[in-house]
Amino acid sequence: MTMQGNFFFMLTILMISTVVLSGFLLYKLPGLTRPDIYFSVTIRPDFRQSESAREIQASYRRQIILHSLIGIALIILAIRLKLPGALVVGVLWQVGGFLAAFLSARKKVMPHAIEPSAVREADLAPAKMELPGGWLAQAAPFAILMVTGLWLRMHWNEIPDRFPVHWGFDGRPNGWGARTPAGVFAPILMGIATCGGLFLLNHAIAAFSRRIRVGGRAAAAEGRFRHIMLCIMLGSEFFVALLLSWVGLLALRATQEGPNPAVILLGTLGLAAVVTFVLIRTGQGGTRLADASHSAFESGGEDTPIGDRTPDRYWKAGMFYINPDDPAVMVESRFGVGYTLNLGRPLAWAILILLVVVPVAAALLMKFLQ
Amino acid sequence: MARRILQIDLSQATPAYEQIASGLRRLLVEGAFRPGDQLPTVRSLAMDLGVHHNTVAEAYRILAGEGWLALRRGRGAVAIERQAARPGARARARFGQGLKELVAKAIAEGIPRSAVKEEIDSLDGFLRKRQ
């Protein structure tokens, strides 16, 4: 197989695996949410067993399968026509199909919506903010990036005046960096900014999110769920730090050969598969953990469901939570496993800017300084 | 030690800060907090209850005014040793009146008289514990 054929093969595998993995997760999502939340709408838990609920879910899943298959077909077509730029169309098709399926299902569930319980509980025992691995593990991704930066500084004279930073599908370099502080250290700065954003998200989950259940198995499972989410975020920080340190160190390589795509492919796919498996195994708020049966999360004898203690009316399109009166900066996602930002809080916007704008600005800086 | 769970109902007519102050007062009377025990920060309690910071801060101020809590900048609210209050005749009459009104409301809501009596009798153990 030629170098170009090899790259196309790797890319095909990567794109199709992405669509298959995300399709699988999207297919499973309706069953992963809290029992009294269905397609982002608060419902009575017994509604899930009704005929109309089953029909809504079946229709949603049919659409997910259909759009995922179309997405895969588009990717194969793009590869056959040798149009790598069109590969993303397959992924975008799946995303668009999912949005249409989700919004349609949500619309059908809305007539069955019920006002969640207005009873609020708080455990007054001192809440410990536990970041996994303690401050040492939290600082490690930043330390990796800084040591790489220091190494580059120490070997400054070994860096060529012009070095490859980007490779095309044929394996040949198509982007170059110059031996300037901005050109050499941009990947490190981008890594620090991304890890900084992820660290802030982690901190916000630990310190600025609500404990929904108080006492019992549901609360214990929720605690474990939160810990798992924090571990996934920390793992992502390590992934970013190692990846961008590697990219930074490429400046020292005299060769023009690109990094081995198989390593990147296997690493990315492996990480995505593990995270997908963990999310399905955990369920939103820990509802699928072994010691927490679904019944432990139901309203516990109350007439009205508890839900996630956020009012339905503040969820825009069932996905974006905008409630300036809620002090929580992070809340559980309504249709997904994990947390999302409360866009009604200024701190949430600050995190979003750090997470998106700063790395993009660093990437643009790197490009302009080439 | 009693479990430290605070519950409020946002659908009730009673303002949230009064419900928080009332719930915390009950826990303080029950001895769920000892002098020196830290209460949650205003931010964390507001987040768990889903109410505004000012609502919790107001409840803390009420309890601090009654001598249950000390509010210290940077340390939050701490339970303190409270001197036993010396209620006057008016306070006692007000309590008796309030209790009767509460019982009348319970009966009007259909709670059986026997259940009301049972609840009042159960207070005996609570009072003994406080002595």
C-alpha cells in the first residue's frame, strides 16, 4: 500500500469508527438518563413503560440508525472520490440527523411533561471537594507541558530554522513553523490553555454543581458518578498534554516524515471507546451503576418526580441550560451523560471562552507566525 | 448525632429564607450542630437548594441575630454556644397561640386528631433530649 493509500485507509477507519461509536452512544442515550427525565423533559418514571413512550423511542432509534448509515456511506463516497475535505460531511450528517430525531422525539414527549417536585434538600455535612489524585495529579498535565517547553528551550540551537508542523494526506509536510518563540512554543501554550480550561471545568463540577440526591443509594451512586466524570476530565487533560508535548517536540526532529498515523488513530479510538463504554456503564447521575438500581432514583414515594432539580422551562431546545437565578455553574446534562454549563452564569461564559477561544487563538497565532 | 438534612418546599407561601432559617433552627435545637461546627458556605447551600445566595445569607443573618451562629468573614457560619433565652409572658402566650393555630390547621386539613396527639406526644422525647 502506498503512503497516500495508507493515510486514506487510516482516515476511513477513523471517521467510520467515530460515526459508529457516536451512533451507538446516541442510540443508547434515551436509556441512560435519569428515570424521570425523557428526551430532556421531566415525566413520571412510569411513562417510560407506556406504549407511546416506546413508540417515541423506537422512532428516534430508527432515525439514528438511518442517519448513521447515511453518514458512513458519505464517508466511503468521499474516500472513493478522493475528497478528504468532504469526509466531515458524513459526521455532520449524523449530527444533523441526531438533532432532528431528538427534537422530534422531545416535541412528542412534551405533552406528557410534569412539573418536578418543588421540595429541595441539602446535606449540611461538610462537602469535601475531592479532585481525583489530589493536587499532584491535577498539576501533572501542566508539568508535562512545562518540562517539554523547558526541554525545547535547552535544545533551542538544535531546532532547524524551518520545521514541518502539519502533514497532508500523502504524508508530506504542508505546514511549516519557524524557529521563533511563538512558532516553537505555540503547541505548549495551546496545551496549557486547553488543560487550563479542562481544569476549570473539573473544578466547576467539583465545587459549583448541585448534589441532586441526599442520602441513600442514589446519593452514593451520584457521588461515584461525579468522581468518574472528574477522572475522565483529568484523563483528557493528560491526553492533551501528551499529544501537544509530542507535537511541540516534533520541532526537534530533523526528518520531514510525519508522525505515525497508526499511533494517533489507535490512541484516539481507544480513548473514545473506553470513554463510551464507561458512560454507558455509568448512566446519568450514576443511575446504571451496579449498586444503584433504577428504582433507587425514582421519587421515593413522592407524588411528583425529582428529576435533576432544574426547571424544564430553562432548558432551551432541551440541551442548553440558561438560568441566571440558579447559582450552579455546572448542571447535569438533560440528554447525555455528564455535565453542562449553566449559560445564565457569567463564570460559565468565562470557562467557555478559556476552553474555546484561547486554544483557537493560539492555533491561529501559530499559523500566522509560520 | 442527628442527620444534617435541610428540606424546603419552594411551592409553599412561606418565603424560602424563612424555611431555611426555620429548618436550621430545628437542627440547632436538636443538637445536630455543636458549638464550633461549621455550616455550609452560603454559596454551596444556595447551590444545593437552587436558591439565590442572598436567600441563604438572609437565613444565616436571622440565626446569627438569634445567637445561634457567628458569621465570620472568610470562615462562613459557625454554630456557637447560645445563652438560654429568658422568654417573657408575651412570648409564651404567642407560642401557645401559634401551637393552637397549627393544630387547628392540621385538623382542618384532615389529619386525624389521634395523629395530631401522637405527634405532640413524640415531642416529649425531643424535649427531654434538649434538657
